[in-house]
Amino acid sequence: MHLTQDATSGSTDRVAKYFNAQRRTINVEIQMPTAFVLINTEIGSEADVLKDLKKVEGVEEANAVYGVYDIIARVTADTMDRLKEIVTWKVRRLDKVRSTLTMIVVEEGAKQ
């Protein structure tokens, strides 16, 4: 099939618009399953638990805090099942962790 110059330029415009729309769609950030885990430790062991926690795959951030809990950690994974596995089998099983409260993120807030 042979296309004239006019037909080609019209087709090119449609293709360019399609790919520009696709590029905008692709640039949308995909939310990974995320949880915030509040951790109670044995008295005096906060630093040890914090050090061990930061070595756990999926723990993006961990901080010592004042209040009812000793540490807060942000955990992410590629799937919800993997997130549950990390929290259940890695974080909760760390030596000197007494208890945890896990809050799974359902919707991320806007970045500023």
C-alpha cells in the first residue's frame, strides 16, 4: 500500500498523540504495598533492635521514638503477600522485639 504525503502526516500525528498519552500514563507512580510497624522492645534494647531492623530487606526507614512504642518502621514490598511475610517472619521475629502493631497503607498522601 502506498501512502501520500498528506495521509502519512495525519497518521504520524495520531501516532504521536497516542504515544504522548502513553508516556503520561507510564510516568504515573505505582504504589508499592507499604506498612508502618510500631514496635515495642525489651527495656534498654532499642538500639540493638533498630540496628537489626535496618538490615531487614524491605525496611525502608526505621526510627526510635518516644511514647507508647519504641520504634517505628516503614516497610515496603513488591506484593502484599511479600509485605505480610516480611512483617510476620522478619520484623516480628527479631530478637528483643516484644510486640508490634502493623498499619498497612491503603492510600498514599500527596508528596509535597
